[in-house]
Amino acid sequence: MDVAGDMGERLKNVQQSVRELRRQQPWRRISETYGLDTLDQDILACTIASEGEPRIAWMYQELQPGVSSFYPTPALIREMFVMNEQESAECHRRLTLDSPLIRSGMIEYDSGDIFCPIKPTPLARSAFFGLAEAKSPSIPGAVRVPTQSTWDDLVLPDQALRSLREFMLWIDHRQQVEGWGARITGGPVALFAGPSGTGKTYAAEVVANALNRPLYRVDLGLLVSKYIGETEKNLNTLFDAARQASIVLLFDEADALFGKRGEIKEARDRYANMEVSHLLSRIECHRGPCILTSNLRQHIDAAFLRRFQVIVDFSRPDAAARTEIWRRHIPAKAPLDAAVDFDLLGTEFNLTGGQIRNAALHAAFLAAGDGAPLSPVHFTSAVWSELSKKGTELSLSGLGRFAQYLSTEESV
């Protein structure tokens, strides 16, 4: 009896079965969606196996004395795959925070500990077994922001778009650059600077959506406490929770907290500066993308500006950009009156991108309420309403050639 030959034939058949399974669903869809290669797939398969075959879960327990878990550890995976030192290092890189496998949201792993079990997430259970997904991770002091916008929705100067894509390079290719020997402690951290309404938060939504990561806006008001020491504790809770999740953190309108260090006149000033320093330190060391937005770039401490990997400047859109923003934010199936001229909307209404998005949606609701196509009357009324939000005295001159469409009741 040729035992060796029989074993070799069985292994050959198993390998062929594995290759065929990689081309089938859901493996093919998952791999293409998240950019997982064969090693990523093998690690994921080991992790999800105990959910599909209980006997494998019991086997994992027997093979890992001292580890009370039905899921494999990196140490066990390395032994099962008979990895050498170089292959083990590569396996470790596949489990870092910015690796495609972790970013996919399919597994949970406390990065760095080879004896910590790798567990499947509700997303993985849903993908492989059709089980319902759990709610989004809870990040104390932060609120999840919906991210449905794409690159096609952004209207920005070429330089700003290039800077945004460069920021994504720091995330997408971190594993490769670290493999070359680079030492990267945390980040990347980006500053989106520009006037209100120019698309800073909107761009953050696009970036998070492109990365396939949830976006969480940090509410600084929930973190900062009047009691000494509480702010640091709140910040630690926030970043400790964020470390366990593959997310994008957004510090919106961070001017006040990230401003220039104040002069120390009393004990409270010293603690305030310590809180700022602690926050900057946690942001810099956090191994995950952070985006800070600022209406006044000059208010950001110069020493901290040097620590940003990418700075993206946002400016008010010119007439051509405004025209394009109008086109992209009118609902695609909305009926349009023949008198609607997008070029004229762009030249006559000197609005920010945020104001245009609001006015476009407002105009659509006005038209729907009238049971009529979108017309210059609806756009004029929506823009007038948007301008009135400033709380300053309005002038018909701000409507340009559209002033004729404003009703007498609205102009009062």
C-alpha cells in the first residue's frame, strides 16, 4: 500500500477543491469587493470555519491549550500552515489595522497579540450564512455619519482632488510601505481647511465611503469636561474604542480645541493646555485615518500643522463649479421646466457648495408640492430661503436676473 502516494493524491484533490471554491460565491464576491488575496482568504476561512462546522471549533480548543476560545489564534494558523519566519511576518501584516482583511470588517482581532483569537464579525456571518448583521460599533463621544456620496458627487479643483487621493494612498498602501521597512506610528491625519460650506465634511464622507469604512464625527462637547482629568479619560475611552474598529474619525470644526496654546495665567489654563496636548498625542498615535476640519487654518497650532500627512485646501466654488454642483444635486429623475438654465444658476447665485445642495433639494420639494416641473420660480424661492439663514438683511440684488421670479410675499 502506497501511503505516501495516497496522501499526496488526497492533498492534490483538496487543493483543486480549494481553487474551485475561491472562484465561487460568496468567496469571489468578498475577495473582489475587499481586495483579499489567497492568504487573506485562508485566514478568513480558518476564522469562519468553526461557525459552519462545530467539530472544527472543538478541534481549535484542543489545539490551543490555555486559550478559551472556539476561534483560531494567529499562532495556531502559523502552525497549521507550517509557516516559516518570513511567512509568519507576512501573516502578521495581514492582521494590522490597515490591512485589507481588517478593513473588510469580516474579522475582529486585537492587533499585536498572536495568542488572541481571531473572531468573525456579524458581517462575515451575514455573508457566509445569511445571519442578520449587528448594529454599527459604538464609539463613545462620536456619532456615525451616513456615507453614500462618491467621487462623482464631488466638485473640487484638481489640486484638492489629488490631495484627497494622496490621503487614501497612505491608507491603501500602508502595509506595502511598512513591508519596505518604513516605521509608521499612527495616522494618517489630514486637515481639510476652508470656509464653511465648501465641502470639507462632504469630502470626508466620500473618502470614508471609498475606503468602505464607517465615518464617525467626534462630538468634542461630549468629551471636554470641566472636571480636571475627566477630559483625558473621555479621550482615552474614545480612542480605545476606535482602535478596535476599522473606521474614519472626523473632528469637525476643530479650530477651538486645536488652536494655538494659550498663555498660562492660572492652574486651569495649564490643565487646558495639557488636555490639548493629550488629544494631539492620541490623534497622532492612533493607527487609523483621522480627518480634522477647520474654517480658519491660521488658528491651527503651527507645530501641529507639520504633523499632518495631507492638508487639503477648500475654497468657494467659481461660476463653472457652481453650475456643475447644481447639475449634480438636482434629483436625476426630477422634471425640469424648459426655462431652467444651469449656467445661469451658476453665474447669478454666488453660493457655496453646501448652500447649493440645500437649495437644490429645497427646490425639488417646492416643485413636488406644486405638482409641477422644477422651474426658475422654485430655484429662486429656495435660494432666497437659503440666503435668509444668515440672519442678515437681504437684498434682491443677490438674486441677479432671478429677482423677477420672487413673489411679493417672499421679498417682504
